[in-house]
Amino acid sequence: MCCRSEGRLGSPNGDWMDASSLRRVGREAFWVGLGQAVAAIGAIVGVRLLTGFMNPTAYGQLALALTIVMFSQQLILGPLGQAFMRYFAPMQEANKLPAFFRAALVLLTHASGLILFFAVLSILGLWAIGEVRWVPVVFLAFLLALVNGYNGGMDAVQNAARHRIVVAWHDGLGQWARAAMAIFLIVILGSSGTVALLGYTLGAALVITSQLVFLRKFLLKGIPRTAEEKDIGQCVQQMRGYAWPFAGWGLFSWAQLASDRWALQAFAATGVVGLYAALFQVGYSPISLLTGLAVQLFSPILFSRAGDASDPGRLKHAHRLNHLLLAGSLALTFVATLIAFLLQNLIFRLVVAPQYRQVAGWLPYMVLAGGLFASGQIASLIFMTAGKTKRLLAPKIGTCALCVLLNIVGAYRFGLAGVVLANVTFSTVYLIWVSILARRQVRAELPIGSENAAWGLGGTRSSAT
């Protein structure tokens, strides 16, 4: 299922969409949807079982430990996955896949060294202040971050190659393996955040074993192991240049993602962190996962359409598709929010243990926050398609800083309710800011008049459409 010309959507220089392209995208949509559905069910089952085995305090400890995993993902390994996805298609088009894989290995090696440095620094710091009890948690969190990062990098490559069945398999396996191993170890060793984290790590290690098998079978088989050093160096430079803005705002993204939990820990209690973590997983995460289905399906197509972003015609077609995705994401967000408002108590009875149901009333707000943020992420694909990731620095950093401030003030004044409302405010501001910049980007890239067609606002289609 590697990239190949299949008419309008499948061919970089073809028309917008034809029957063969629709069939191919339909098949891919089925597999991506199946993978996301299995992953979503696994996540829901995992939340239900873990909240049954773990009280809010232990669940809060796990949530706090996972902020370390978020740190490594947002700052180091996540940006590399974005670069792998963006540059696979151009390097394949240029017949330089050996250089691409060598460059990816170089970047992953550097990233691993950086994560090891942070892990050692953190453990030494805990030892120095006498908090030795946290050392196993920190060690496991960094190990989980490393394994998850490798999984994410290989998923990005398989997704860029449009190997949807492989991606679907690992999406589902990842959620179920982590939850199953965590529950298995809790039954044997007892309920604690550390035990659950060990289970997550072992589950992720199982997934990475499968990832390596499929990577060698479908992508590395038959590819020469040697490449021109010049090509490797150039690819490293390109992917690093593309990734560093993600890392630049990654620190702020991590602060935004972690500040809600740590603010509640500081101004409320660990049990409140556990309640909030369950609410987040039931409300924010599923809508983001559903919207992520479209991103996972269409990002490789967008990047393939845009090529190296030097052809305005190719960019126009990519931007039109991006606009349709954004409209669909907003529609899904408001429908899901309405459903959550009407069925909030039923949903909580089904997916969390009774001791967590006291926060069910905040479910619609978390669904709305998750959907609006996911829509902003879709709008940001405009810049990734054009290779202009630096232009996302201001909205990413600005809105994350705002969210950190709102989380601290909200937790201090209103507890869990303040943090929920902070998430809604942050997501709204982020979506508006990125959408305004995206519209300006389209206008700057395309000839006068054609930007309206790219955004589905009328205008005359080119002969290619």
C-alpha cells in the first residue's frame, strides 16, 4: 500500500478525486477507523477496569507520573515522528529511502541520549532531596516515554507509507496491551501508580516488538543498507529543521498538559487529580481520538499532494482537503458535546467506577475542549503541509502559556471546575488563533482568487479540478 498514482487524490499532479482514488481512500478509511475504534474501546475498557482496581489517589499518582512521559513526547520524540511523516513521501518520490531511514536512525539515537540525560538528572535530583521513593516511578516513566516514542516514530513511517492495516493493528494492540498488563500486575503485586506504570511499560514493549517485525517486512525489505553520506546529512538537516519548532513549543505544550494535574495536586489533593484524570480520559481523549482518525487518514495524503510545497497548484488541492477536514471536525465536536450533555450520567455509569461519578456534570465541557483543540490541530496542518512549522510557534507558545496561567488560577480559586473551564478557554483561543493564521498562510501562498477555492469558498477551479 505504498504511495502510488491513483488519479485525483492519489496522484500529486492529478485531478482532485476519481473513482479509483475514492475506493483506495475508502479502504484506508475502513482500516484507520477500525484501528481507532479498537483503540477507543481498549481505552474505555482500560479506564473502567483501572478505576475499579485503583482508588482516586492511586489513579492520581499514575496521572502525575505520566506527565513525565508527556514531557519526553512533546519535547523530543513527538517532533521527530512529525518529521518522519512529513518527509517520507518526498524521499520516496526522490528514490532516497535508504538515506531517509539512516537519517531517522541518527535522529532517534540523538533523542535517546537526550532522554537518558534527563532521566539521570531527575533521579540524581530526587536522590539529593531525599525523595528516593519516587526514583522507580521516574525511571519507569522515562523508560515508557522512550518505548512509546519509538512506537510513535515507526507508526508515523507506516502511516506515511499508507500501510493502514499495520497502523490499525498497532493502534488497537497498544491500548489493549498497556491496560491488560497494568491490570495483570495490579492483581499480582497490588494497586499503586508504580505498578500500573510498570504494566504500561511492558505493554508498550510488546507493541514495539511487533512494530519491528512489520517495519522489516514491509518497508526495509529490499532497501539497500547503504546511502550517500551527503543525502543522509541533508535529510537529517531537513527533518531536524522541520521538527525543531515542534520541540520549541513542545516544552510549553507539556506545561499546558501537565499543569492541570500538578495545579490540582498543589491546591486540592491527589484524589482530585485522580477524579480529573478519569474525567479527562472519558471526555477529552475520545473526541480527540475520533478527530485524530481523520488526521491519521489524510495527513499522508496532504503531504503527498503538496510534495515539497513548491507547486501552488498542489498546495491548493491540499488546502481544500484540509478545509473539509476542519469543517467535519467542528461538526463532530458539537454533536459529541450535545450527546455528552444529554447522556452524561449514563456515560459515566458505563465507563468509570462509582467513586468517580461525582464529576459527571463536567463531561460536556471536557468533550467541547477536546474537540475544539483537535480542530485547531487540523487547521495547523496548513503550515505542516507548506513546511512552515515556524509560524506555529506564536500560537502554540502563547496559548499554552495562557492555559498554564488559567490552570493555576482556576485550581486555586475553583478546584476541578476551574481547571475544566481553563481547558475550554484555551482550546477556543487556540482554534481561533491558528485558523486566522492559516487563512493568511493560504492567501500568501496561492494566486489571487485561488485561495477561495482552496478553502471551499467559491472561486474558479483550475483545469486540474
